[in-house]
Amino acid sequence: MDKAIQPRSRPSVYRRSSRKHRRDTEDAAKDQRARGRSSVLKKSARVFCSIPAAKYAVIDQREKTISVSKACELMDARRTGYYEWLRRREERPQRVRMDEVLTAKIENAFYESKRIYGARKIQALLRRENYNVGRRRARRLMVSAGLVPVTYKRHVATTDSRFSMLKYGNLLLLKKKELIELGKIWVSDMTYIRTDEGWLYLCTVMGLCSRRIIGWETSDKIDRYLAMNALNNAVATKKPKHGAVFHSDRGCQYASSDFGSLVWRLGMRQSMSAPGKPGENAYAESFFRSVKVECTDLYSFATRDHARSVIAEYILNYNRVRIHASLGNHSPIEFESTLLDAGMIA
């Protein structure tokens, strides 16, 4: 005969108390761990109080042990900012790949410009290719790639206005509206280039509307013939309009009777900067600054012929390729073509 099933005996008071004690002990341990996590986050908040990204990184590490809202409260961080940080972190690999593509294009543009272009012009070239890149991002990528444009060096002025020859007033102050008309105003100046054979002097004639170097000449002497040859070369390239203004500084070469007669025969009016105000011929001065920074300061010329060939190449690139912020990031010849297509010039 089977034994009768005996009813299960009730747990003793000791066993019940031991279970309760174990549960209390586990709850106390959980509370202690939670307090420990909270104290860690509070300490982290004090350490990373000024770095939001560091706060979000700590919250992300503790996401499995504490709720996001509680962690953000303890870290004094915005929950929306945390989720935005997560989204950007997921998109970062794609942005890194785009940075690599942009860096390659920036390097090509930088070295094609012969280390001339800075972040602003690099940005303009990238936007031509439909890359929506900000100036700060372009600068950051240039710095990370070690691309540093050439910088300016101070040079000595060459203008000598201590003479009793005829001087002219500044017509540019009265002709501001004509600055946009092609062929109305030409500006000129002289500078010098050091070579092992001695100084090489450069005179240029610039069309003020498009910033194009219309004519130029070099010589081992800085005299009136240098200025006259530069003007004749400019006339051979582009005929000036009748009554156009020829502006220069107060150098004795431009104030000579021979040069004044040439300007008069061409039907132009002569204009000069006021004494002690080289800024009134700032357009020509700005071009020579570009020549020094972007061309001649990068070389050590053994002969004048070498310097002359390098300058010729630079002026050709300046007119055809080099973009100008004042021309809407176009080269001078591109700008003239734009005016011609728009019917603004004949």
C-alpha cells in the first residue's frame, strides 16, 4: 500500500527571516551600486563641465546601467543634445570619407595655384564644382593637410617725386562711376626684382575694370622709356577709349614731358596720386604685392632673363587663371567675357 502523501511543512521562522535578509541585502547592494553610478556621473559632470561631447561620451558608457534621462540630469546635459551627438557620431564615417575627397581636391587646387590660394579662394573653387563647403571647413582641411599659402614680405618704395616737373591731379576721385566701364581707366606703377646680375625693374599697365594686366615691360634702368614701352605694349593689346584716364603715382618717369606727350597723342588724360598718399594707387600696388608674394619671393634669380621669363608666365596665369574675389571669383579674362556676353561692353 502506497504511503500517504504527506503535506509540505511550512517554512520555519528562521528560513523566512533568512530569505528576507537576503532580499534586503540584494536591494541594499543595488541601491549602493546605483548611488555609486550616480556619484561617478556627478564627479564626471564636475570634471567635464565645459565639454558637452565628453559629457555625452560618459552618458553613452553608462547607458546600460542608468536611464538616459537620469544620466543627463546628473551630468547637467541636454537629452536632445545627447541624441543629436549620437546621430552625428553615426554620420561621422561618411563625413570622414567626404573630408578625404575634399582634401584631395583642395591639394590639387592649392598646388595648381602655386601655393597662392587661401581658404576663401579654395572655397570658391570647390563651390564651382558644386561642393557646399564652408570657409572654416576648407581652412581646417588645409591645416590638417599642411597647406600654408605664401606670405607677404615688406619691400622698399621706389617712387621718387622730388622734382619740379608738371604734376597732375587725381581724376579717379571724380570717376568712380566709370570704374565698371572697360577701357575707361588704366593704372600703372613700377617695382623692382632682385637678381644676381642686379635690379630688374618692372612696369605694368592694368585695366581697372577687369584688373587685367594689359601691358608690361622690364628693364635694367628705371627711366621714362620703361613707362613709355609699357604703355605702348598696352595699346598694342587693347586700344584705350578716347578720353580714358591713365593713373599713376608721382614718379618722375610719369611726370616727364616725353611720357606726357605719349599720353596726349593717345587721347588719354593723365592722373596722379596725391603726394604722400600711395593708397590712391592701391590697385597697382595690390598687383605688385601679389607679384612679390606669389612669384618673385619664391625664386632666387641668377639672371635678369630668368626673372623676366618667370614674370611673363605669372602675368599670363594672372590674366587667364587666377581668380579675384573683387570680380566674383573670376579671372580677369573670364570677367571681360562675362561683360561681353551680358552686352555691357561693345
